[in-house]
Amino acid sequence: PSDCNVNSARNNLYFGACGTGAPLSECDTPAHAEAAADTEKDPVSFLPPADRRGDVARAILYMDLRYDGDEGSTTMDLVVSDCPETVPGGAGMGYLSQLLQWHLDDPPDDEEKQRNEKVCTDWQGNRNPFVDYPDLASIYHG
């Protein structure tokens, strides 16, 4: 679950560690008074809690795969790259190399697998392949 105040503090910042796109001197730790102690943010990036970084990474990697802009005006072409600020239309999501590392450092746990199942059976009718088959992340995005 997300905290609305922390999520609001993230705003539209790219997912990544402090110092990636702004000086480290501008880093706030934690990212918000209600955020976990291991979060951080600067004017460009937001770092979620360590125990959720893999979950966030897999969700974003899936959105990059799924939302390619082919649905006309209904979806954007969401993109992960190590230069998210250069993605057209402001559709950059985070720093690809960091997301891939988060995916490795925080592999899918039972809670995330159960959530993936519930999303499939109760809502979307499809699954996040990076939860079911973690090795696909490096194949597709590596």
C-alpha cells in the first residue's frame, strides 16, 4: 500500500537514487516525514523503501512493456531509460539501470506473487511477466 502524503511528495520525480540527476547536497532522507527511513528524494529522483524497490521496478518495467502508445490517445508510450528526461512527452519513468538492479536486489516475494495473481483474476486478466519469470527483465530490458 502507498501513503498518499509520501506519494504526493514523490510527485512526478523519476524513480532513482539521489545524486543521479541532481547534486547530493539537495538530497532529503527520508523522502518525507511519513516515509520509511531508507527513502530519499532530490529535485529529480525518488528512492522508495528497499523492501519495495523490486516491486516498483517490476511494475515500471511492465508498464514500459505494456504501454507503448499503440492505443492512440488512450495510452502514452511509457519508457524507462538511463536518460528519462529525454523521453518525449514527459513519459520517462525512471533510470533503467537502477530499476534493473532493484529488481535483482529485491526479488518477487509471496505477497507480490499473490498480488499479481489477484490483479490477473480479479481485474486486468493479464499478469506482470517480470513477477512470474524474473529472468525476463534482463532479457527484455538488458
